Amino acid sequence: MYTEQQTRDLQGRTASFLQLLPHLPAGDVEALRDVLRFHEYRYYVLDAPLVADYEYDQLYKALEAIEQQNPALIRPDSPTQRVANALNGAFATVQHLVPMLSLDNSYNAEDLIDWDRRVREGAGTAGIEYCVEPKFDGASISLIYENDLLTRGATRGDGVQGDDITTNIRQIRSVPLSARFSAYGITQIEIRGEVLLTKKQFKAFNDKLTEQNLPPLANPRNAASGSLRIKDPEIVRKRNLEAFLYHVSYHIDQNNQPPAELETHSGSLDLLWELGFRSPAKEKKVFTGIEGVIQYCQDFEAGRDDLPYEIDGMVIKVNRLDLQEKLGMTTHHPRWAIAYKFKARQATSKLRGVEFQVGRTGAITPVAKIDPVPIGGVVVGSISLFNEDVIKEKDLKIGDTVLVERAGDVIPYIVKSMAELRTGEEQPIQFPVNCPRCSSALAREEGEAVWRCINIDCPAQVVERIIHFVSKDAMDIRSFGEANVRKFYELGWLQDIPGIYRLPYDKMRQLGGFGEKSITNLQTNIEKSKSQPLHRLIFALGIRYVGETTAKTLAQSVRHLNDLSLLSLEELQSLEDVGVKVASSIYQFFRNQANIELIRELETLGLTLQSEKKAPLGDGLLSGQSFLFTGTLNRLKRSEAEEMVETRGGKLLSGVSSKLNYLVVGEDAGSKLEKARKIPQIQILSEDDFIKMMGGE
């Protein structure tokens, strides 16, 4: 797309424009557009940005200002013309230039061998060249460019016609608003592709839904497909959709002479990549004969979970377009292409019942019990239904045949019930009005989808709170797992959190299954937990919305745990990462007399309630510097490394942002490393680099 010289030139222009901000002359408008298009390509197609997000935003705002002051300079392919200011109306129906047919499917090597035989017979030649590429699991689209400009985007629809979603397509940054097809003699072209959400974006999208007490979506495909039909383009833009373009279905050439790149399918993918599209040019491979195709498909399936996006198979196409034309199509699918489908991650099962579980905050979660079924290498028998609204939306009944899906490492979901298979014997699911454990009336706060048991002494909540208190990320009491908590509760030895520190070890010795060594270890670990730092105790208390990072922020803001009861809502909200909802939860917790009594009792039992603030070493050598750790450290424990930072006056962040100074990377680092690479001011350190920075060897 861009040569090394062009890249240097555009980077030079970028630096010049940044120096001239905030006001750039109108005469630079086209050069400014070129710079912004270049950085969009680097960010959204190559995933290798060369400027910080803030710098891009400043250049974008400068372009907006020039165009607002000079409307005559606005062009339809300007980066500012992606975002629409109004809602879409009803989506118009448009006809595809060439029908979008389905693909024939195969599920094993024998299917591919048989298909290869039919292709060779139909083409009348041996040694057919095949192009193999991923089969993206998203929503199909069709794009039309005329005289280099994007003029239309449409859904697949029924294959003959689809919905005009041009405005929404323009919100997808990896789709160029213009491309130099004219350089190849092309005046009109129709391109097929797939819109999808990466696994990372899908997780972020679902996390937001969960924060709002809404059920997460089952898979990225549903999220992408639904996003394309949203009427507000601004919402579509915020979904961070991506588009892979993988097929040229139609083109008009000057002088009726197609470019050499369009003589093969692989050549068309390279052409699209060269013109700035995110095509599978880097993932595709070309083979002569079917043996290499089969091996590549199997290798890709083995590594599918390592990809940043979901795929459900591979697509094999005859590479030469003249042979494609000779082979032709059926009314359903082309004879020159086939999909090799990976092992199913969907299955059908019977919904046999629903159990209602009570969490430590009193949240009632319905859990579907289905006939166990293997999906993607895991046997699934229980599936969370999240809340009552999900049951109603999916129209679930006991006895239904249901479609279950498990995408990647995502938990299983019930996609839908198959109402057409009902016999009339199915029973409605009755959501309880009383707590299934203590029979207290359930309550549902305004704006929430979750019903809760409001009895703080509910046995189920008590047990879950104790399990959380002793867990690894909280007080980290080794040998005190969930099974022991439940057992001691049933025996009457453990009825609340302070009871952890009053366990009857003599009775335990008389109970079968507990040896002297295991009892001694448990007793030692419980005693050690009294010295855990304050931030761990705050997290262990289970204050709603308070995670580990917020717990550290709270611990660093006071000298004693009880000081939190003295802070006003405004003072709480002034703390980093503490918003209105979190502040309100903390405020209410420390004004509940039962909680105050709990804290007083824990202090009496010897737990540390003083702040773990320490004087920085070396006069605060890291004062003002922020750190984040990702991946597995080999020489240090994560807690040791974090303590090194804090004792030297440094600060720990919970995520990658422009506020981060150093990302320390261990083995198997994930998305945090990818994100940090896009922010130039973040320094990326290895574990050895970090240890040297701390004065070690």
C-alpha cells in the first residue's frame, strides 16, 4: 500500500502538521487527508500505528475545522465523512450485481478429496491450483466502488438482494472510503467480505453489557450482524467493527481488459491488500493438488484459538478465474469453491430444569440444566441464564430442545429454543419470588435486570461471602477452599467471617478426613492472614463494585480502615477510578451498622486494619511513574514485583492507557502488550529489564 519512501514522507508531513496545530491553512487540506488516511491504514489494517491516538485526534479535529470553514472543500472520501450526524431510516432493499451464493461444505479430508476429483473432471485438467483462506465467522457484506469511491454497502440478504447499510459501513475504519482501482483500469467493482468483532473487542463489548446487568451476547457473529442493522451510526462506530474483504465478484474494466492481478483469486487478494483493504492476503496459501490443502486446513484448525478473531473453517477456491468460469455454479453454490468446516462448537440438547443460585451479593442467577453434550472439546451440562429477562427473551421452557454454543474460550450460552419441536408437554420456567435458600422476598432495583435476596443473613450469601474472603485474591488463606467452607458451615463451626479465626481445631481432630498436618497448615495459614495488607482485607470484605485495584486505591487514601467511614461521596469520587456507582456502594457499606461491627470484631481478632503505606525507598525514585505487569514472570512473583514499584513511590495501574509509563512483560503476554505497542510513550520492559531498573542483576 505504502512504500518505505511514502511512509517516511507521510511521517514527515505528520510531524510538520502537528507543529502547526491547532490552525492549519486550508491549502493543506488534501495533504492532511492523505496523512489521516495513512494513519487509519496503519492502525486499522496493519495494526501498527505510528502516532498516538491523541495526535491523530488533533489532526482529525484540524481537518474538521478547515472543512467547516470551507464547505466547498469537503470530499465524499474525506475521513470526516465517515460519521453521520443523523439516524438511519428504514434500510432500503438493493440488488447485488452478482448473486451471493452459499458455499458447499465439507467436514473431513475424504470430502475434500472427493471435491478435488469433481473439480479435475469438470476442468478437464490435473494439478489444479487451489487458494486456501480462513472462513471468517461474521456477517457477510457486499461493497461497490465506482470511480474509486465507495458508493454502496449491503448485507447479504437472501443472496439476490440485501439491505443498503452504506452509512453503517462507512463507520468501519478498515473499509477505505476510496481506493485507487482506476490505477488498474477498473471503473466499477463489487467486493464481498465479512464484518466481525475481534475476540478482544467482543470481550470488551460483553464486559460493558455485564456492567449494565445485561446478558452478554453468545458470539462475535451475532454481535457483528446486529451492529450492522443499528439505526444510529454513532453507536455502530463505537462497536469497533472490522471488515475482511476476500472476493471480487464483479468488475468493469477500461477497454474490457482486466488487470493481470485479477486472473487468479490469490492475485485479487493481493490487489485488495495493496489498495488498503484488510484482505486475507497474509493468511492465504496456494497449493497445487489437494494434499497440501488438507494439511493446511488441519494445521489452521489446531491453532484457531490463537487467532485474534473467530473462524469456523477454511475456504478452498480454484485459483485461476478462467477455470472458475468453466466450472460454473449450481443454483445453490459455485462448483469451484468449498468450505472445510471445523468441528462443531454448537450442539442441541434438552433443557431438563433450572436451578436458582444465590451469590454473595444476593443476586439470583438461573442456571439451566441440560442433557450433557460435548461442544468444542468440553462437556456442557450447566449453563448460566443470567437473569429473568433472558429466560423471557429466549422463550425458554422446561423440556425444550435448545441450541447451545461455545465460541473459543467463552462460556457456553443457549442461543435459542427450538419452538417448532415442542410437543405441548413443555413447562414454563417459574422465576421465584422468594429466595430459594432463606425464603425472604426478592427485590429488583430500578434499572437492574437482577433479582436479589435482601436478607444479609441468608445462608447462601453467608457461605459465598466466606468463600470470597478466604480466596487467593482476597485474604489468600491456603488450604481453606470452598469445600472446607461449606463443610464447616454445615457442621455449625463457621457461621460468619469472624468465625474463620475461631475454628474449633480440637473438634476438627476428631473428624475423619483431617490429619494433624493438614490441621496445622490450616491453622498457620489462618494466623498468617491476620497480617495481610489492608487492601486485601478491603477486597475480601466483598464491597459491591470494589475490585482489587479500587481496594488498593482505598487503602492508600486512609491511615485506618475505619477512616473510610469519614469520607463523603464527593471525597470518594475524587479518588482515581472511583465513579458515582462505586462511591455510592462504598459510602453505604460504611454506614451499615452490621458492617461496622464486623470490622470492629476483625480488629479485635488481630487483623491488620492500618494502612500499608510505606515511605518510598531511595527518596521515591519512581515517584510519578506508573507500571503495569502482564504475562507470567519467571524470576519474581507478581506481588513481589508490584511491591518493588510501590515501595519506591511508583504507582500501579489496572489497564493500558496514555497514563501508563512502563509495561513489564512476562511470558504469554496478551492483549495488553498489543495495546501498549500502539501508544508510543509507553516503555515496554522485559522482566530482566525491570529487575535491573530496581537495582538488581
